[in-house]
Amino acid sequence: MAVYYTYMVLCSDSSLYTGYTDDLVRRVRAHNSGKGAKYTRSRRPVRLVYWEKFSTKQQAMQREYAIKQWPRRQKLQLLSEEQRECL
């Protein structure tokens, strides 16, 4: 059974990037090698700070879209207290 993720990474400039993938480790490596999203290429290194698991790609993509519409404040509320302290 396939697993998909919606995730957030913290970029070196303290911005947050949200995406979806079927392999978290590979995707974070891609972001950090400059082969990920155009947004993260100039904001390396990135650090994985949040993820959610879904059973379909469509669910992961819908959640990604929803989170991308949120203001930064709301995205930070999604993170745990320990993670927010690192920001």
C-alpha cells in the first residue's frame, strides 16, 4: 500500500516550505542538493520540521494546497512547541 506525505521544511532564511512526496528522506535530500523545488534552491540547507501521512496522493496534495494558503502564523501553530522553539 502506497504512503504519501505532506511535509514542511524550515529553510536557512527561516521561511517554511510545504510540499508533498511519497519518500520523505529522498525529498529532503533533493531539496538540500539543489534538485528540489526552485524555492528551496537558494535557501539551503533545509530541515524537515513537520509531516503528515496519507493513503492517497490526492489527499496529500489537497492538504499541501490548504497549508500553502495559510499565513505563517497558522503554519507555526501546526508545529509542536519543541519545534517552534528551534525557529
